[in-house]
Amino acid sequence: TASRVLEEPETLADYGLDDPSLTITATDRDGTAYTFAIGDQNEVTQEYYLLYNGDESKVYLVDSALQDAFSLGLYDMVQMESLPAFGTVTGLSVTQPDGSITLSYLEDNESLTYNTDLHWFLEQQDGTRLALDTGKVSSLTSSLTGLTWMSCVNYDADDQELAAWGLDEDSAVKVVLTYEPSSSEDDEEGDVQPETFTLYLGEETDSGTYARLADSRMVYLINSDTADSLQYASYSSLRGDGICTVDWDTVDRLEVTVDGVTHTISFDEQEEETVAEGGDPVVETVPLYTCDGIELNSTAVESLLNAINGLIATGDGGSAGQGELLVSFTIYRDTTYFAQLTLDLYAYDTSSCLAVFDGGAGRLVDRSAVSGLTDALDDLFTED
């Protein structure tokens, strides 16, 4: 619908219709063609000048609806490939020309990590596994399960085009997600077989990163942050930030060595009688901490334990023995696996200390956090 008709225009060039920016031709069943040529935009009304069926005796002003609807290229309208409805993710591997990583979800983790809340592991070439942070891995796998195509750039790329975009077999980053599809009523006896989803990642551009599905020649752009999180995933980026997150309910005793003196804190329980709101006596089981037969203040001990669990890595450090040993902890647990753990804290620089947990690589922690921990020790062992 035109808002205005300009009769007998002097020149079509005044309206951008001598070389239209968009021409639409519709043909009916009888073969009759109807053309709509769109020229410049009116700066005042924001409408567009239109020439209908080549009739140069009239120029129409129309709103932007037609221009907006038809300002599409072929690849803006292409039917893109659908992505699966992912169920429970159980594995992820990222293979690059210069190396690969493999992550696995393992429900039975008691023999693999002292922290049984951790179920994701990095598979190493020697067959050992390193525990990973659940939240970080979930964020990584969600970048795949929530993947969307930003745009399609080629419907049927040839080998040369794939190579130019870094999507050929030799140069692409290959990402494989293993998952168990969501079960349905059609599943027999709940027997759900794992499936895999494979994505190839190529070169990065200003608009996104080239990607394609396995066995497909359709090429897309995806969000570069998503692509980077996958291809640069590593143990360093996926391990937990906590230094020593022990379940203290599994601990029998804690040896603390500071200034060359070792103290042993025993973990026990005792019954304590309190009075309920109604006045009836209530017997509760509460922790009992002792050192050399002397009962310790439970609040002070638990503040110490929380401080240990609260140590957060701020970066990677050097090897053990670097700097003065400030305090050493040996944790004895009533467990089949990881029955003994160690935590050593060293001086490092003015802002950081070096934490070495169970003989692993040193990691930096905030010096003020360690100072707070040693202060808690001083308060604990100097109490009357």
C-alpha cells in the first residue's frame, strides 16, 4: 500500500530508481509477471520509493516492510541442518593436529579422587585420570549441547573450499561429544545406547568461526567464543580452583606442623544434651576435637578446616620446596582410597604463597588467606 503517489516524475534518478537497489518479480500461474523496483529511502519519512511494473509515470512511497522482507540472500533462507536433542553427556574429546584431550564422566569415582563429588576426568596417555571441576566441564559441554548456527556460508563446499576454511580432515579441530539420548516410552527396558555428535572447527573470522558437521559439506559460522572454549580446553582450564576440598566427616586425625612443631588433632564424636523449646532434653551427637588429650574449641577447629577448604588457586607456581615452609598438614581419612593426604604451604612472594597438595604441581594462593590460616593455628594452639 502506497502512502503517496508521485505523478509524472521528471527523472527516476532522483529517487534511486534508475538503478534500483532491489527488484522483486512475482509471476502468477498464467505467466503474468509483476515487478516491484525499490529505490532510495526518503530521509524524512523513512519510506522507500517504488516503481511498479516499470510504469515510469508514477513513483510510489511505501513503508519498509517490502524492503525488509526481501533483503535476504539465498543463504539467509537456506534450510540448515538440525542438531540432535542431547540427553545426558558422558564424554567429550577434542582432537587437533598437534594433540588431543579426552574427558569422561565416571559415576564410580571412589578410587580415582579423594573428592567423590567429582565425576569428570581427563584421560591421560598413561591410563591415569585427573579429576576436573564439574561446573567448568558442564559449561564446556553446554556450549555444544546449546550450539546454534549463526549463518550458513556454503551449501555444498568442495575440497578446496573446505581446506581454505580450515575444515578439511588434516587441519580441522575435531570435537566429539558422547551422550545418552533422553529415554522415551519406545525404549525397550530403558536400554538407551550412547550416541556421538561430531563437529569440525576451522578458521576464525571477524564474524565467527567456520564449522561443519561430520559427513557434511554445509559450512556454517558459529560463535567464536564457543569455538575457542572447545579448541583451547585443557587440564589447566578445567581443573577445580579449590586446593584441598576435603570431606572432613571422613577424617580421623589431622597432623599440623608449624615452626618445626607437630600437633595432632583427633576427630571424634560425643553426645551432648541440650534443652528443646518445649523444655524437653535432647541428646545430640556433636564433633569432639582433641590434641594430646586436651579438648579443643570446636568452633576454632572448624574455622581452621573451613580455611583449608577455602584456599583458592590464583595461578600456577613452581615446584615444592620453593621458599620457606610455612605450615604442613597431613590428613588421615577412614577410607579405602586416599587414606592419607598432604598439604604444604610455602612462602612465595609478597602477594602469594605456594600450595602443594598431595605431591602435585604447586599452585599459587593468596598470601592473606594463608596468613589467616596460620593465625587460626596460633589461636587454636595457644588457647588456655
